[in-house]
Amino acid sequence: MIRKHRSHLSGPSTSASPAPPSLRARMGWLHAWVGFIAGAVLVCMFTTGTLAVFDREITRWMQPEMTLGAAYAPSATALDKAAVLLTEGERAGGRAFLSLPSEREPGLSVLHLENDAFVGQTLDPRDGSVIPLRNTTGGDLFFRFHYTLHLGHLTGVIIAQLLAAGFLVTLMSGLVMHYRAMLPNLLTFRPNAPRQRSWLDAHLLAAVMFLPFLIMEPYTGIMIHANRLFPTGGEPRGGAHHGEGRPDGKRAPSEHGRGMKGDGDRHGRKMDASASAPEESPAGATQPPPLGAMYEQAVGAFGAGHIGFAQPRGDRITFVRGDDATLRMTRDHIDFDRLTGRSLGLTREATAAAMTRQAMAGLHMARWAPSPVRWLYFASGAAGATMMSTGLILFLMKRRKNAGEHPVAMALGEALAMTAIIGLPVGCAAVFWANRLLPATMAARASWETSALFVVWLACAAHALLSALRRRVHSAWREETAILALALGLLPALDLVTRWPWIQTQSWSVQSTYWGVDATALTFAAISGALWWLLGRAREAARHVRHPASANAVGLEYGS
């Protein structure tokens, strides 16, 4: 009674005010929504970036006529013939340049930009004979998409940078949420657990195993293009590792440039983008330059096999160091008088800022890396795509129970995820098929290969959206996964049939490139087939649910 009386005297009781959300809860909201908004495009960037690790090997696969295995130093005869082709390209008004042989691309090529692809003639560096290669967009298509999203070298790069920043926000918020369990997450994967738990295990495993790479890649990608977001008067607007280029890792010249800077696109061949127009060709352009004498001097400065390209620039010829020479993508170059071949001096950019930028570019692109390191980059990129894909799936799974409240929004989310995770790989596989099925001498065939990616990708997007609106997402996932498994699984057979005329003339070292691409395709075909089988098993389990109405209510029809 006394207690009751005291309580009465103290006044009416008041409920405690709700506690503010914890840091972990706030990070969970940030992780989910920033991850989903940026995630679909980031999956595409990771997918194409992973392929771009072996862009030159992909290009060689797409040119089955190539029979050169080793990189030969170009002979004087070959350089004389290349000089004639280079001069003819200048007379035609194009910005032709000479790509010199390297370990991963042994041909001596005189190229120019046409419809966002580098095309031209490839010579045998031993005798200068023309190797009749088909024109192809090659691995360069995946490289360009990775950092421009096919939206141009200004708008696309800026959007890609903003998405990379969003990825870092998502990654850091995820670390705050799961930092206490990082070691268990590294060792835990329960495929037989409830589906949401299995997807979460895969999500965390992919993130934790390759965490250093997943932090390094977006950070360096942002830093080497920082002048896109924060332009300064002293910096060219070109990026330090991207731009117009060929898939050979030695860099291609910009259509704008004059001066050589320590930044540019991925091949070590980009000119300073600060100039608004190419220089006028001098009167001496009618005379082929003495490339042989220039090349010998460039080898003395940079070393054999480490010269990226040579390009006429007004009254001079510039030889640029290749990106695969060192970890830093230096842009060192030597200028020569185009008439006499006299050296006009070696230019190096060795300031602290330039060396930092060069190291960032080198770490991001790994042009210097031997094959085992490139495979590590490839596996890390695939893990990044897996992490983002499983994150999208988890986001949707948690919201399928309430799908009936916002059916159109849910359908759009489902279609977006399916288009990014499965649709884009199907489109990429279509590029390989188009490369081998289109006539080798077809005009503008590189553009047709590019179109194949977007046409097939758009078809997958339409299929995903229509299926989501009809509430048959689960079936659509299985259908597109089956298409991907077939497209990749049959690629080695396509390679064998269409490459048969040249197989007898290709050495084992040449054929290893084709085997590597084919084996990788078979590996991902097996993964796609396993996913198709797991989706089928999940569907069978859903059919045995005791109450079908409640099964649909929790979103099984949406493929959860």
C-alpha cells in the first residue's frame, strides 16, 4: 500500500523516450540504399572491368588469323613499310599512329580511329608483310564500357567516378556493420542454410576475401580521374589511365592531343587533351620518316619491347614508352625530327604528384603485371561483381514480402537486377559470337560487334521487365541463366570450327590464348548451369509448400 501511495504521489508514469538509432542501424540503411541505387551499374562496371584485365588476349581471340606467337623486334624493312603506310594515313587526313610489337601483342600495326575503334593494317615485324586480320572491337569494347559506360569520355567518366565513390560508401558502411565478424565471414559459407542466409554468406565471403582489392580499385580509379571532377588549370582533362585506346595496354593517342603528359588513356599512347585540334602536317609529311634510326635510339632509352607507339606530331615523330615497362605508367617519350631522324630530347615527368598519379594508374590497370598477377586481378574483379550481385539479390529478397504494396516498383527493381547480373554477360557473350559469325571482310564490322552487345542486352532487359510485370521473375531468371550457360558453353566449339583454317599454322604458344579464353568461358558456363539447377531446385521446393497461397504471399513467385 505504501508503494502504491508513493507512486500516486509521484505523478503519472511516463514511458521512456525511444532510443536513437544505433550507428550500425544507420549504416545498414546507407549500405542498402546506396548499394542498390549504384549497385546495378557497378555490377556492369565490375563485369566489363574483369574482362578488360585480359583485353589484349580477347582481341587476339577475335582475330584468329594471327599466327605470330613471340614478339619480334621490327626489322628495318618492316619499319620502312610502316613509315609508308603512316605517311599515307597522314595524307588522307587521319591521325594514324604506329603500334610497336610487345609480348602480348606481337604485330606491328598502323592504326587510326574509326567509329570509336582502332582499325588499320597489321604487319609482320620480321619482313613487313601484311597480316590479313579482321577488324574487331576486341577487348577494347569492354575496357571502354568499364570506365565510360559507353556515354562518352567526359560524361561517362564522371558518372563512373561518382558510382565508384558510392561503392566506397557502401563498402565502408558494410565494414561498420560486420567488422566484429570479419574473420568468421572469411571462413563461413552455408549453401544448405535458408536461402537468404546462403546469399548473405556468399556476399560477405566475396567481400572479405578480396577486401584490399575492392578498396584499392575504386580508390585508384577515382584518383587517376580526379581532374574530371575537380579540374585545375594545370592539368589536362584526360584521365590517367583511360581514354580513347586500343586493347594492347600501350595506349592510344587522343584525337585532340599535341603534348605528351604523364596521364592519358590506358595504352601509354595518349596525347595531351588540352589542345583543341591536331597539328597541321608539315610539307615533309609527303616523305616517309626514317623510323628505323628513330627506333634504335628509342630502344636505347626505353629498352627492347618497352616502346608503346610512335606518332607523327607536326614536324616531329614521338616515340612513347609502353605502359608495361614499369608499375608506373610514366608517359616518358622521345621526340625526333621527322625528316632527319635527329633526336630532339627525352621528356620525363618525375615530380612527386606525377609519380603518384602514374603509380595509381599502374596499380589500377596492372599493365606491368605478369600473367599470375593478372589472374589475381581477374578473380578479384569477379569477386567484386559477385559481391554486388548478391547484394542486389539480398536487397530484393528482404522486400518481396511487401511486394504487393508497390508492384510496379518491385518489378522494376527485379528487372534492373536481372538485366545487370545476367543480361550484360549474355550481351558480352554475343560479342564473341558476332565476331566469329560476321563475315571477316564486312564493312564496319567492329561497330556491328558493339551493336550485338547492346541489342542482346536490350532484349534481355525487355524479357526481364515483362516477366517481372507478369510476376514470373523466377522463371525469367532460369531462362536467362540457361541462355548464358549455353552461349558460354558452346563458345569453344564455335572457336574450333571458325578457327580451323589457321590452326595448323598456329604454334602452341599462339593457341594457348584461345584455350585460355575457351576454358574461362566453360568455367562460367558451369557456374551458370549450377545456378540454373539451384533455381530449379528452389522452384520445386516452392511447389511442395503446404499452403500455396501463403507461399505466394511471401514472394516465392518473385524468385526468392
